[in-house]
Amino acid sequence: MDPLLVTCLDAIKLLVSGDEALWNIIGVSCRVSLTALSIAALPAVLLGFLLAMVRFPGRWVVITIFHALMAVPTVVVGLSLYLMLSRSGPFGDLHLLFTQPAMVIGQVLLCFPVLVCMSHSAFQSLDKRAWETARTLGASHGRSFIALVREAKFALLATLVVGFGRIISEVGCSMMVGGNIMSYTRNIPTAIALETSKGEFAQGVALGIVLLLLALVLNFFLASFRGRGQLVSS
């Protein structure tokens, strides 16, 4: 039998059999990435809203900086965070290096610029008169903001999906600040890198299948949600 086919079958067996080590890796990856996304989402969307609706000196400099931060390699973010959290670093006394909280911090730093830039684009595409009208009618700042969020809900949902995709699949930062510790900080990307380097392809393929299925499910959900919204609006 073809070795590639055998590897794929072994990978499927690992997933179906409920292999404890495999599902522990999946659990760590989802837990860390969802935590990071939940921490970064609201502040990033609020900042994107302010950059789109409020004019102030240096606004375009801030926007340009966030666009530049989106292109920073994950390993550079990991190296910077490693230096700050190491024993000789300014935050070494917190003992966060090689822990899940350190991974969460790294992933927040990675997804925050993406969420800011995409939410800024989402709000900027709206008619600014909607905000002015809501304020004129006596709505509070909070209610006016919620009204604009509803108007841009599809774009904002896509923003969250892209932000989650950015961090669930990154390997450089998680490897450096998490240490790839089995049953604690080993997530899907770092496990794939490790197992591939060892020549153990079955688990790597199984985890790759999980990432692929996760991407398909998220994008299918986004497409169906957009479709339902268009059907209702029509």
C-alpha cells in the first residue's frame, strides 16, 4: 500500500479513536487561541471604530503603524516576548515563560493589529451619517456604537474569523514562549512541527486535518450567516 495512503489512514484512526495525546493538543490550541481572541476582540473593535469615526492629529500615523504590525513575523513577536519574560527580562519575576498565559499574551499581540485594521475598514465602509443620525436622535454613544456594529456585523464577524485563523495556526511565537511542553503548552502547529521533524507523520497529518476542517467550518459558518442576512434583508 502507498505510504502516503497508510499515513492518512493512520491519521484518521488517531482522530476517530479519541487518542488522548492528540485531543489534548487540540484542546490546548483551542483554549489558548479562543482566550486570546476574547481578550483582544472588544478593545480592538473599539479602537478600529475610533480610528474610523474620530479625526485627530496623527490618526493616519496610528493606522499605518497597525498595518505595519500585521506584517511582523510571528517569530519576531515570540523573540521579543521571550526576552521580556525570561529571567533577565523586565517581567522575569512573573515566571510566565513556557506557560499558557505567555502563549495567550503572544497571540493577543499577534491578532490585535489584524482586528484593529479589519474593524477599521469595516466601520470606514459605513455611511458616517448613520452615526451622526443616531446621535442627533438622542442615542447615547454606547447605543450608537451598537447600531453601527449591527450595520457592520458581517464584516466584523469576518474580522474575528481572520483573527482566529491568524493565531490558531501560528507556530513561531507559541514555540518560543510556550516551550512546546507536552500536555501543557504543545498546541497544533508546534506539535505538527515536532512530529514532522521526528518522522512521525501520522499525528502531524491528523492535526493538519483538524486545522483544515476548522478553517472549512468557520468559513462555511461565515458564508451561511452572510447568506441568511442577505435573505432577510431582501
